[in-house]
Amino acid sequence: MRPNVLSAALTLGTALLLASAAAQTAAPAKPATPATPAKGVSSAATTKAVSALSIEVSRAVGGRILSCPDALKLSPRAVCLYSTQAQASLRPLLRGKLGARAQGEWKTTGKSNVLLVSEAAGAPVAAFVLLSPISDKETLVVVDAAQATATPAAKVSVPAGVTRGQPYVLGSDLAGVVSVASLGGGKYRLSADDNALTVTVGQRSAQTSGGAVELPLAPATDGKNLIFPVSGLRALGCTVTPAGGSLTVACGSDSVGLKPIVF
């Protein structure tokens, strides 16, 4: 998260310098009509963290809300404040005000400074405060949400021996229609009505009460569960009927609906 925020701040720092003139025009140091200090954030898109932090920062620096320059490319949640205090004075003021919620110290990026902030001490970073000088006695203060780096989805572990793209079921999913018993050594006995099927993990050959059979696909295991190919249920005399994204498995007078696993 930190690299993303600091990288964005580099762009912000450069853009802020380009937007200084606009900021001064939008919020002069001595406006003809005094503006009311910001008491809150009106944007519906502003997150709770940014809203609360912007109010706190505004009260600390005596800032006034102004429209964030488009050149900054901030998120819709961002709040921009105009302060008549120098950047050097604001750094220790805000750092002390935020206390344990501040993540480390101010980071300098060009002429701008960035401080990462969490909603509570020890919590993940939720927002950041950016200070950029408009003049020696004026500062543009930006509060925006910290964009979290998307965590890559964990890769699903594919058990050895399964065929990708083919439907399987866990032995436990067949409860009520098929009884599954572990015989040890990778062997399992499946029983349904008067039919029994003995299978071995990793092998297509199986044994029924009537003799040897060949399964379309070999059973597998994840170390705890039997992972059985749906197509192999026919060897038990069961029928499989598709029902949308699920299956109905019927063995004799018993049936169960389940969702197959496709690796």
C-alpha cells in the first residue's frame, strides 16, 4: 500500500505546483468575503475515514474546503483544504494531532510531504494527508483514501490425479445416497442400496460385487476427502441429472442435489 500512495504523491506533488495559481485564485489569503471554515465533507462519495480525517485536519489547520484541481487526479473521495499556514508549521502540528494513528513520519516527495494515517492505532492504513506549498505562508492540504493494493487471488491447489475441466464430488457430499468408507492405503468403498464399489486413488480400475470395472476417470484425494468423478457414479447404478449449475444424484429411491467441483 505504501508504494502506491507514495508513487501517487509524486504525481500529486508535480501537479500541485502546476495548480498553485488556480488554488490561490480559488482561495486568496485575504478574501473579500470571509469563507466559513469547513465543518464537514458534503461529497457522498467520501469514505467515512476520509470524512472524519478531513474534519479533524481542517480544525487543526484552520483550513477551508476548495475544489480539488483536476490536474491532481485524485479519487472522488478526496478533500482539498486551503491553509494560510506554512507547510513547515503544519507538519509537526498534524503529526502531533494524529498521534499513534500516523504511520511513521512524513515522507518527502519533491516539494510535497505525505503522511499515511489509519483510523485507529495499529489498524491498516486508511487514508493519507498530503501537504504542498502554494507560497511561503500558504499550503494546499489534501486528504484522500489510501488505495489498497489488490491481493492476488490464492491459487486453488489441484489435487494430483484429477482431470481439469471434469466434474468431481467429495465423498461427504454424497451423504444420504452413497456411503463412503476409507479402507486405508488410498482405498475406499462406496455403497449405494445393494451395490458396492471399491476404488483406489489414482487408479481407474475398480471392483464391484459383480467383478472388475473400469472407471472413466480415476478418483483422487486432497489428503482428507475422497474426490470422486461424477461420471464414475454410474458404476454404482446411480443416475446423474444436470439441474442448472448443480446436479441431482439418484441412487435407488434416494437422491441428493449437489454442486460439482471442476478444477
